[in-house]
Amino acid sequence: MKHLLIITGLAGLLLASSCEKHDLLLKERADVEAAIKQGNDDLQALDAKIFTFGANPESALINLERFHADWMKKNASLEQELAYISKKCSDGEDALKKMRPRLDSYKAKFAR
């Protein structure tokens, strides 16, 4: 009779620990399924963003390449303007350096 009680108690302990593991596994499975759903939602959001550029990803890529090419042209134009302005500034500084001694002598002559 004692053996029957011991066996029943052990079976109860195994069953209880098995249920706890089962509950933990069910919770972990739910967490994994939620992460998968979130990942799928993120992918769908990215797909929607891509399709806003065009009917399919290929046209989206073409549109992005065209957009990039336009920006590169604008950038080149701005760099040319900057180079022109820099040259004008350098020329102005050179002219000012040449004029400075004459201006100082003129001021000294009439400041007496």
C-alpha cells in the first residue's frame, strides 16, 4: 500500500511538472507567433512603401534611380556655382590685397 501511495505521488509530481513545462512552452509559442506576426506586418508595410513608388518593385527601383540621377545633376550644378563664387571671392581678396597699401598711403597722406 505504501508503494502505491509513493508511485501515485511521483506520478502526480511528474504530471504537475509536465503541465508547468507545457504551460511555459505554450506561452513561448504564443510569443514566437506574435513575433512572426509582427515581422509579417513590418514586411507588408515595407511592401506598401515600395509600391507607392510604382506598380512593382522594378519600377520603384527605376524611379529611385531617376530620383538619384536628378539629385546628382543638381548637386553637380551647385558645386559649379560654389566653385564660381569661391573663385570670385579669391579674386576679390587678391584685389583687396593689392589695394590695401594704396588705401593706407592715401589715408596717411590726408590724415595729417
